Amino acid sequence: MPDNESLRWLTLNDPHLRPHGLWWFDEHGGELFRYPRHFERNFEPVDSWRWRLTTHPSGARLRFRSDTGRLVLRLETWHDQIPPGGMSELSRRGVECTLNGEFQVIALSEQLGLADLELYRDPGIGGNEFTLWLPTYNPIRVHGIGVALGARVEAPAPYRLPRPLLALGSSITQGANASRPSLTWPARVARRLNLDFVNLGATGATDLSDTMAEVVAEVDASGYLLKIGITHVFDLPNFPDRLNRFADRLRERRPKTPLLFIGPLAGTRHWDAERRNFRDHAGKLNEVLLEQVSRRRSAGDSIYSVRTNWMVWRMPCIPTTWVSPVWRNG
């Protein structure tokens, strides 16, 4: 819009606008990648499913305080052709704005490429804390944030702990079927605990490989949340070895950081035969997970597990009360 040129434009280099949830931001020259670029060679080629998903900034946030009466995000988007089933364009590509922790708007550019999104206009109110939640399932490039001329821009209130949570998993962790970026389960857990977080979930692509253990270990987190998903349910014979190898590799660098495994979500008895088969496999894997975690805890490891024996199908609604007690007291 023409009057947007009268705004004061800030970039991500502004010290008050440093992105949250992007641990390797300084390595990427302003690109909003969730995984470290120096590990790219350890994955499949650059156009692989996994690497493409890690360019979707799920969990990334821009936080700041300002008395501005207008807020405009100048962004560039392009279509990546990886839409999870059941998600609208708005829930997949939208940018969400919260004001003092309360939802304000989720907005979507009508066209791909460079565009301006007006996220806030209220000249009568000032001194607010803004959080811009970037898309869960679409790459984005932020070219600037426009605020009113003369508006103050300051750092937001600090989180309760200086180190973030880290969430690792597959589609339900990245945010499949969440209606807004702030409603993924890692976002809900972190918000309940007033903690920063890093979301390394990648739809259908996360495993317990040595590479993933090294990536996770690079993040100096206050705790690691690992959601075991469908990819592990049908590989039960190899699961104990993979879990323990992953935990051992992580402990080489992070020996004392709490580690919480969240088991696969088992389902309803009213499914068809194929899904009931999945439910049975998930139940068995939860038993194995509990056994392996109990063994490691008895040996002194700071490791925990959550057994999940029910779900609302395809809804990312892991109750935050399952996770909160581990980190409630810091």
C-alpha cells in the first residue's frame, strides 16, 4: 500500500527483532532455516523432502515491544508443494500476530512473491508486546517490519529460563493440522511454561539417527522433547537399539539435560482393521519405550517418558500437563 512507505522499516538485524526459535540464525545469512546449514551434507540432496521441510519456519517468532499504532510485515513467499492433508492455505502459510499474548489476527498474502501484510492498526493504544508467528508449512523471507514513525521499539520481556526447550518429531510436531502457528503442541507447551522453544519437527522425516542426535545436541536447551511417531511404530524390533544409540550420542555432549520421550498416539477401537493394527503396534512400542526409559533412569539418566494410549485423530493436542511438571521448577 502507498502509505506503507511512510513507516519506519526495521530489519532482522535490529537487536530488538532477533528471531526466536531459529537456533542457527546467524549461520544462515537472514534465511529462516530451522536446521543447521553445516549439516546439510549429512542429509539427502538439498532438494530432499527433509531439507525442504526445515526451510519452513515452524516455531519461529519475531518478538518486540512497541507503542506503534501500525504494524506491517514485508515478506516474500513462494509455494513449496508440500501441503499436509487437511490444512487450509491460511493455516499452512499464514502469519499470526499476538498482542500481549492474545491472538489478534492471522493473515495471508493474496499472491506469492513480495507483499506487505498489515497485522495491526490501532493508534489509540501503545506499549504492547507483539509476537509474529511465522508459517508452519511454507518458506518465507522477511524483508522488513514497518512501524509508525517515532514509535519506540524495545526488547520483549525475557522468558522464564535463558535456554529454550527443543521439540523433535514428525508431522504432529511440525504443526500438521494446527489452525494457527501458535497452536502446535511445542508452542503450547512452551507458552504454558513461559519458555522459548526450537521446533525441529519435520513431517514424515524425523528419525533417531546419529545425525539427528548431533543436530539436537548442538542446541543448549533446558530440555529435549522427543515425540515418537508413526515412522517408528512398524519398526519395533530395532526401536530399542535406535533409542539407546540416540540417547547415548546425545549424552556425549549434553549429559544432564532432561530428556522426555513422548510415545506414539494409540487410537480408538472404532477404526478399520488397518488402523486397529497401528493401534496395537503403538501400544507395544509404548511398552518398550517405558521399559527402556525406566532402565536408563535407574542408571541415573535424567530421562522420562509419557505413555499415550488415546488420541483425537489427526489433532495436535498433546496435553501440556503431561510435559509441564518436568520443567515447572526450572
